[in-house]
Amino acid sequence: MRLPSMVLTLVATLLAGPCAAAEVAVAVAANFTAPMQRLVPLFEQQTGHKVLASYGSTGKLFSQISNGAPFEVLLAADDETPARLERSGGAVTGTRFTYAIGRLVLWSRQPGVVDGNGEVLRGDGFDRLAIADPRLAPYGAAAVQTLRSLGLFERLQPRLVMGESITQAHQFVATGNAPLGFVALSQVYADGRLTEGSAWVVPTQMHDLIRQQAVLLAKGRDNPAARALLDFLRSEPVRAVIRQSGYATD
Amino acid sequence: MSGLTGSLLTAADLAAIRLTLELATATTLLLLLLALPLAWWLARSRSPWRAPVSALVTLPLVLPPTVLGFYLLVLMGPDGPLGRFTQAMGWGLLSFTFTGLLIGSVVYSLPFAVQPLRDAFEASGRRPLEVAQTLGATPWQAFRSVALPLARPGLVTAGVLSFAHTIGEFGVVLMIGGNIPGRTQVVSTQIYGHVEGMDYASAHTLAAVLLLFSFGILLGLALLGRRRMRVLP
């Protein structure tokens, strides 16, 4: 009589449905790497679901998703890419929302270099200024907008070095190859403070608001873990963590 | 031709093409200059240093280009030995400069230049050189008029491979280039930028131009190499 009861137990477990732990494949914008890495264990603990996260520039992730990459959720660095996916059918309509509002920061890994007003940009104490490629990264576009708002774009353009992503822009500054750079606040911020160096948080009126939106992708339509992840990101305790990581929330 | 490409390619694309060709040419010439003595030594030496040096030369083949590029970035930076040297000499930093890319390309393609030359030197053996010696040639004369001509196919291969490899170089340039138009913006990163920026039309056009051009050059070089061989007695 043992085999039939074993079979019954097995069948019952398989029929348990959505309560079973699932996996969700999520594509995450490079600038959100650090906070995501903090949030993933919290999510996994809370829900029992497993997260497979891939990090990259939003442009690259879009190409991959458009060409069949098996991602189920996208955390983009902008609001345009999720909207495009929605229009093309790559994402499920009505699931788009702003999970974070990005803050641009002028950063140097040396303390005392960047003042609280960004006046260092007007001087000649630096030969290179790192930014993310404005064509590819919203933070790069915001950096260019900021320079234009300050009237410094023409003057500083010859000194610009462009990273293919905000991660690379940060890399250039972190390795000292560029003494200054415009990076995402989240890259140099943790637990509510700057982690190292000196920084000027750029006032939001100097550039277009960096609305980072998340969306459920077509491949994740029937995955309970995917929807659970999106709900998780909207919950108030998680929004607090996101703010602590250097973002604003709606 | 320029009329056709002028409408399909932007000024930035054309500048990237020119820069890529400059980089490939400069890298190939510099590499052949460095690889000749190195390959010669590796082919002829009996020193116990042969094996480790050989392994070191082959190392760039094994490392992923982005990893290679990342470590070059660190080495060239103010914390790295190369960066500290260039700063002490008053040259600033090598990252984001054409010279920096050149050095990166040389390291990246080193095995492609050394290996064919070394094989060619080893294949011609010791006999011709011994004969040259008995006829009174100095080591330099023996190298120049005997060893080098015999290794010509190897030289062509080394040159072709280095050139082609540099044209296609991406990972290293991505890490240390900074994508500065006219200085470090090459075709491979330009195409990548077009793809990432979802400008697929530009990406396709630039890639097609690169493909056709490179194929043409390589075909020409291969034919040149073959003709030379038939001329030899």
C-alpha cells in the first residue's frame, strides 16, 4: 500500500499550483545593480521564489528581449523602453509602473574635490569628465542636459569620455582614469550616505526626470513569481530601501 | 562610392572607419617589429625561459577581451604601474587615447603575430642558417637574407591576422577607449552603439561596409602572399 500513497502525495504536490516556489528571470538596468542585489535575498526569503537577475544597459536588454531573450520582468533605467515594449507586444499592457526615480550625481573618488554646488566643473582641475553615452543611457542624457543647463557643454565636450553604460562611466571614475564623472547616485550611495569620495547631487530641475519603470514582459505573463516581484517592488518597505539606495520614489 | 556611403553613413561612422584602419595599420606594423625578434628567439633559443615566455605570449588568446581590457584600464590608471610611469614622465594617462588603444591592440593580437612567425622560423630549420654561416655570413646577414625570406609566408600570415584581428577588436577598445570620436571611436564600438541605441539601420550599413572592406583587404593580402611564394625558387 506504500506505492499508491506515495503517488497520491506526489500528485497532490504537483497539483498544489501557484503556491509552489517558482523562478523569475529579470533583466535589470545597470544602475540598479547594487539595490537589486540587496533586494533579491529579501524577496526570495519573503516569497520562496527564486530570482535570476541579469544586469546590463537598458538598450542592450531591449535588443535581447526583442530578439527572444527569456526575461520575464524588465527593470529599465527609463520609461521609454518599457513603453516601446508595451507597444510592440513584448510586454503586458497595464503592468508598467515607476519603481524608482534616478538621481544624477557628479562624483570624484577623492574626498574634497567636488563641492556642494558643482562649481568644480567651471574650473580646470580635471582633464577628463566621464559620462554614460547619452544615446544609450538616460543618466548620460541627463548629464548632457545638466551641462547644457549650466552652459558648460561646449566648453567641456572635448574632455568627455563616454562609457557604454552608467556602470562603465562609474568604472572610469572609480579606477581614477577620469578624475570626475556623472554617475547614478545609487552607485555611490548606501544606507542613506555617500560611500566614498565627494559628490554633488544634481538638482532635478537641471535635467529631464529619470523615471525608471518596471514592466511585466510577455514571457512572464503566466509566471506568479514575476507578478510577485513587481508587487514586491511596489511595497512600502521596499520603496524605503530603494530610497536609502539613492533614488527617489513617486 | 563616397556619394552612396555619404548618405548611408554619418560623419561619425566615416571617422570611425578611418580610425579603425589607422589603428589596424599601426598595430600591425608595431606588432611585426616586436614579433620578429620575439618569434626568432622562441624558435631558436635553448633557454629554459622559452616555455614561460611562450605561455605568456599566448595568454591574450585565453583571456576574455573585456577582462584583458579591464586589467589594462587598471594598469593604465593612476593606481597602476603603467599609469604611474606615464604620469611621472609627464605624459598623463594612456586610457582614452589612441596610444593606449595601440598598446591594448598590440597585447591583444600578440599571439597572432608571434605564432605564425615562430612556426615559419622553426619550419625552415637550422640547415639554411648553418650553410649561410659556413659561407661567412654574420648572424644579422643570415637573418636578413636567409631566414627572413624563407619565413615570408609566416610574415604575411602574421600581418594579415594582426590586421584582421585589430579591425574586429571590440572588448579591449570598449574597456579602455571611452568612445571619443576621432580618437578612440572605432567601427566595432560604433556598431555596438548603434545596436544599443536601437538604430539598426545604421548598424546594418556600417557592419556591411566593414565586412565588404575587410574581406577585400584580406583577399588581396592572401593573393599577394601566394604570388610571392611562387616567385621564390
